[in-house]
Amino acid sequence: MKKYSRKMLPLAIALASVQVFAQEENKEAESDQYNAAMEEVQVEGVRAADINARAAERSKDNFSSIVTQDDAGNFSDQNVAELLQRMPGITLQRSEGEGKFVNLRGLGAGMVSVRMDGGVMANAGGGTNETLEDRAFSLDSLPSDVLQSIEVNKSLTPDMDLDAIGGSINVKTLSALDRGKDSYKLTLQNYYQDQVAENSPKVTMQGTNLFLNETIGVAYTGSWEKRKTQGFQTSHHSSTLPGYVTIGGEQMIIPWEFTTFQENAERERMAGLLNLEYQPDDSSRYHLKFNHTSYSDDDIALREYYRFNYAVDDADLVFIDKDNNVFGGGDVDLQQQYFIQESEVETNTLALGGENRFGDGWEVDYELVSSRSTNEKPDGRRVQFRLQNIPAAIAQFGEDSLNGQIISEAQLTELVETGSISSGAISGRNGYQYGSVSQPNMIYDNLFLEDNLREDEVDQFALNLRKDWDDGGMLNYVKGGIKANQRSRSNDKNRASIVPDDRKEAGCNGDAECLDLAKSTLGDFETFVSENPSFDHAFITRAEAERLINATRAIGDNYDVNEQEIDSTKLDYELSEDTAAAYMMAELQVLPEATLIAGARYEHTKFRSTGYMALRNDRNEESDGLASLDIAVPLEETGNDYGLFLPALHYRHELSENLLGRASIWTSFSRPDFGKSRGFFEVTDRVEFCNTDPSYAGEVQCSDDPNAIGGTRGDIDYQAQWFTISPENTIRIGNPGLDPMRSTNLDLSLSYYGEDTFLEAALFYKDISDFIVDANGVSVNINSDLPFVLPTDQITAFQIPADTTFTNVNTYLNGEGASVYGLELSYSQYFEGRWENHSVGRWLDNIFIQSNLTLQTSDGKVGDSVRVGSIQLPETADTAANLTLGWENDDFSIRFIANYTSEILKRIGGCTAQNIADDAALGYAASCRSWADMYQDEALTFDVKATYRVMDGVRAYFDAVNLTDNVDQYYFAGNKDSGGRMLFNVEQYGPAVQLGLNIDF
């Protein structure tokens, strides 16, 4: 029987946590052989960590990749997400200039589960998209100093959580009993981002101690960091698509609106770990683990909007130039916003459990995990300045740019007549000052106040029972277990967004300063020119913005006290997700060198959601009142129940001393993201009505302004009788009826473990059903196509006929099926002892190469009611690669690292057979919106990392990240009428460096 050892085990095996109870005799011999080999490893650095990881990977029953500390307790990178991007099949998603989320084998972060010591963690901080709230876990919240190792499981056995089509990541925390000694480490670091030009300090302390004859182990870590970043961004409107316009019979697709951003963020992170373990004898072990992470943000966001809002045959649009992607017209809005947001995200996880061995080969392990996470944004606030109905502006767009410029009416006329502009601008009637960075006449036209609280709570219990046989028979072990998980999640957002001058009399309560500043202009305040060169105009300063907000806050505080406004309801919800699972599996010794694991898992999920039907109706509000006439009607609780049977077979064969083969066929699933599966129905802009009064003879039939279609603002009785909702409103709909994506997976791998060489090739195939797609511009009938009953009977301000079909809906759907298949290659080579007799050769001895390449292709079918034909599977990259060239000796190590990811489909446009037929008759793609497919562009980054041994126990490190200033870019696919690709979003954070010291005691 295999026993725990209280002496110092070889660190590679301990760090990888590959200890298992009661293995069969031949496996125990193999493990002892590996341990003996590892005890000879005394070096530190990249190679030591690599050797540790390879030994841990080889001993695993399933196909996985592992990252461990080196023999000095250091990782090769300082961020968990960036550690993982060096591994095969992993691609990194960055945010705010640093790695946060990982895709695995091209599949998105929402399809990759993240566990801590096998237990789930609450996550109120949001995922890769705060609004959509996906399930992606932000790995940057976990300092690498809290961890012992990271396991990336690419094939999953039935005893693992199988809600991970892409695979799972298990971060294993520091353990004093596994480390087997007293240790202390201090890390001091400074991070410097070139774009913000500010220093960001970090301090981490880590330690392990053994007590009472090494029966009690205590591991602890504390980390503090204050990081400053600056980001530049240009983005198209997030939910309203670009649109077709026509002049003189010529068609062109142009942007509806675009925004230039600058965000300055200061994030303070704190993390703490306490791991208490008690091992009274070789048959028992107990633990109590507490993990705390928190971060607070102080964000300043500057935004400059150009809103065109042109429609087909719009009289305000007077010029298009398809060759140069230029258009021009009047009635343009220019807006500026100064946004201030502080937030606090805190997550606490407590785990209590143990392991016992008893009888003849029996063992049991059990754990109770409770995790709580809150995301609080108590006082978001902004001021907005605007010039409306500007009579002339031009804009140009392309694959990587969106630019606008205000011109005079005379210049616009010249452009229309001659195709160019040679004359100077003359200030016009709207108050715009041509040629001036400062725009004193911009009106203070919006005060925005917001508080938000998101909470996530998870409780989990797991029990596993195992029986081992060591009689040399075919059956090695049988294992079974249960797991129950209860999760509740809620969001409560309250927001006031008002025009201060319209409501100052009622809101200011006679306060003179409030009344005066409510009708102010930008010229009344001190301004500054920001660092972002894409901005055209100066902004109000923070001090002045705070003064303006404080003076006029009463208007917002007194508005909509019933919290009925759409922005106070459209994101509110309560979700619950209760899951239960049971599994059984066995390992068979089918050959002396080969084992087969066979088993199955059953998972049951009960999902429930509340939400709102929310419609913006502020055109009817009295300008001097404080009551909102927005419509916010609660939806009845709805959801989905489903059960899944998930079988698996895993074969492992030691083909030779250095060659290991694996084969597995297994099943898995991925639950829908929270933001997609919660219930909601939202009109994204002001609700448009159509006048059906037979006596109405106006030319305009539908509008968001009652005055424009024969009504009168505030005349609710007339509107209730004759106004119906326009089917052309842009609608967002959540889908609580979404089924989980399910996948049958095949993995084949061959690994070669040489003394200085590691080679691995893996083939994988995933047959995915019910894959989830983000669909834009599709048609939805509210009677037959909605996942919930729309409470139209509670809408009295106008009519929503029961058979209404909305033609421009953004929603989330289960596709019919998809397949993913690919090839994964890994190669590591350490050149040592080959040229030791030559002076130059001694330097070549220390060169090493690490490389990974993942090639895959995917094919998905959404369904002909949404999209004919096939698409690339959303959130997948066809190619992911990384290459590291390094040199290392006992004192110095340097690595040059390149990472590449190909384009990723993020969402699709609707295109049915009927759409194609309609467009064929029309002559252009007005209905089939395949041109609106949105992709994340390919990315190539270069980093340099170096370490130097200053003295025994002291190492300095230097990291240079994103040396080529790569940007994160998204685009619409476009077509000939858009001149090809159209920019959707581009975000730039620039290069960064970090310098630190690791001090071991």
C-alpha cells in the first residue's frame, strides 16, 4: 500500500499533486523510478519547472498539460493567465493590457471551466463581457504566488466536472505538507505601462511551516498590488448595426455611430491564502483552506461620440464615396462624456475536507466548499456635453479605423458638387467653433448616476469512494462519487440618466448653484486635451466634472424614485442554478503496460431566471417633471431543466521507456452564459410607434416621437388607442430556454519523453450539438418564438399585437450542430552537453526551445430559420501558436516569446433563404446580414523575459510584454457595399515592462 511520506518529497511530484492512494504495484514502481530521477534535479529556472511539469503530466491518467514551480518555488511568469499561454492549445485573451482569460483548443473561455483544488469558485466580477456576463473566470485575480501548480485537463474522466467542452483548468494552491519543509519567500515588483507612464508596485509574501513532528502543515500567502493602466479605444455602437444608405441609386453600408474612448484605470488587488492541513497518520489527512481575493478600481473614462443615424434614402445624407469609404451629411450629433467609476470586487472561498484510507484498499475523500463573491459599484457618475443637429459632417471608415470630422455647410456643398473641399470653414448656427479644440458651446445635456450590486454564491459538496486491488488481476480500482452544487446569482442596477436643464425646477429644490449649472455649457468649465490622439476636442477636467456633478446631483437623486427607468431595470435579475451529479468508473489493467478507464457521469441541472420587459418611452415625459414613463414590467420566473448522461473511455499505454500513447473518447457539455440565458426583453433605443388611426394622413407613419406621427406628447389616451409598436424596433432578447452545448470528444496523443527532448502530437475531434450562437438582425414572432410569455397585457401606453414579428432582433440561439477537429503539436529541446569541449559551444549548451502549435477547423449549422449554410464555430480560433527561444545557465535566463492567434467569430448576422430571395429582387443585401458577422482579428505578440541570480536565494526578473504594441481588434465581415471589412472595435494598451526581486529565506 502506498503511504504518505513526511520527509521532503521530490518537489516536482509534490508540486504537481500526483500523489494517489493505493496504486497497483507496477504503477508504484514506475512512480518510484520517476521520483528517483527527479531527486537528482538540482537546477532552478525554466528547465527545472519544465522537467517537473513533464513528470507530473506523464503520471496522469488523462491527457493534460501542467505548469509547476521550479525547485526554488518560482513560476516562469508572474500572472496565471500568461503562464498558461505558453502551453499547447492555449490562447490568451487580454483586457486592460494584461492576460485575463484563456481559450483552450480554440474554444472560448466560457467553455473552459476553472476550479481551485477541484472546487468551484464564485465569480461576480463578470467575464470577458461584463454585459453578457459569461462564465469565464478572470485568472488575473489569482497571483501565481498563491499556487503550487496548474493543471490543464484536455480530456476529462468521469470523476471530474464535465461542464467544459474545451477542457478544464485546476489551480492547485500551496500546501506545506506537499512542500515538506519550512520556507519563506518575498517578492517585490514594479510594473510600468508605457502608455500610462506610471509605476505600479506589487508585494507578495509566501510561506510554509510544519509543526508537531510534521503532522500539521500551514501554508500562507499575502499579495498586494496597485496597477495603473491607460487604454485607447474606438468602437461602433454595440447593438445597432451599420446600415444601408442610398444616394442616386447607389448603395453603401455606413456606420450608425462610433465612439472614441480613453480609460485610465487604477486597480488595487489583494489576495490571501491560508491552508491548514493535519495528517495524524498515513491513513488520514484533513484540510481547511481559505482563499481571499479582492480588487478595487478607480476608473476614469472619456468618450467622444459621433452619431449619424442615417437610414435608407435619408434626406440628411447628401454624399457617399464608395471608393474611399467616405460619407457626409447633416443632422449629426457630437457628444462628450466624462465618466467616473469606483468599484470593489471581493471573493472569499472556504473549503473543508479530508481523505481517509480504511479496510483492505478502501479510501474516501470529501469536501464542502462555500464561495461568495460580490461586485459593488456604488457611485458611477458622468456628465455629458452635446451639440445636436450639426448641419454638416463627414466620416471615413475601414478595417481598422473610424473617423469623423465636423465641417461647415458650405464645405459640404462643395464636397457634393466637386468631390473635394478646398474652402475654409465658417462657424454656423449650431454654435460649433471650427478649427478649435475647445468647444465652449457644447451643452450640459446629461447627468448620469448609477449604483450596481452583483452577487454570486456557490455551495458545493463532493464525496468520492474508491476501492483498490493489488492482487495482480485485471481490475485495478473502482471509484464512484456524488457532487451537489447550489448557485444563486443576482444583479441590481439603479440608474438615473436625465437632461438637467429640463428638470432643474423640480429637481434643484431652489438651490441657486444647481439651477445655474443645470443650464451650463462646456465653456463654463476648465478643460484639458487628453493623451489619446484620436480625440478631436478638449474635455472637462475631473475636478470640474466632480463640481458639476455635486452641484446638480439632486436632480438625479430626485428623479425616478420608483426605479422604473429602463436603465434601472433591464439588467436586474435573480438566477438560480442547482446541479447534482453522480459517477462510476473503473480502471482495468488490460496489458502489463496499458490501462483502460471506463465509466460514466450523470448531471442534472435546474436553472431559473427572473428579469424585465423594458422599453424606453421618455418622449412622452413632461420635461419639468421627475417621474419616468419608461416601461418596466417583471417577467414571470422561467428557466430550463435538463439531465445529461456522459460516458467515457480512457486508454493509456507505456509503449516504451520514453514513449507514451493515450486515446480517449469522452462526453462533456457547457452551460449557457448567464447573460445569454437570463430572461429579458429590451428595446435598445427609444421605442418606435406606428400610427394606425384611419384619419391620420401624415407622410411619416412610424417614429419614436408622438408629435411626428400625428400624436401629442403626453396624450396617452390617443396613443393607447391608435399607436402600435413598430416591428422595426431593435430588440434584445435573453433566452432562458437555451440548452447546454453537448460534445462527444475524441483524443489521440503520442508523447516522447527524452532526456533533453520532449515531443508530443495530439489529434482531437469534437462533435458539438446545440452550440450557442449570438445572432443579430433575426426575425422573432413574440407569440411563437419567445422563450417566455411577454406581458403585453400590462402595456397600456400603446399596443403590442400578439402576432407582432420583430425584424431586427439580437438574441441567443441553439444551433443545430458543429464539429471541431484539429492537431496539437509540442516540441521542447534543451541543448546541453553537446559542445562542451568548445568555448563557443559551452554557450550553445544552454540554448532551449519551447514551441506549441494548434491547428483546427470547425463547421457549424445554426438552422435555416436564422442562417442558411454553415459558419465557423463561434469563439474558436483555427490557429494558435507560441514559440520560445531561450538561453539559461545557473545564474541567468532569457526568453524571447512569440504568440499568435487567428481570427475568432464572435457573433453572426441573420440570413435566411427568404432574405436572400428578397435581396436578389432588390439588388443589394438589405435583409441578408451575413456581412454583419463580427470577428476578433488575428493577433501576434512578442515578449521578452529574463531572470538573474543576484546571490543565493535572491533572483531578479525582468519582463517586457507586448513589445510590438499589438492591439485587440474586432471587425464586421462587410461586403462590396462597405468596401470590405468594417471596424467594430479596436483597443490599445501599449507595451509594458515589469521588474522584480524574488527573495527566498
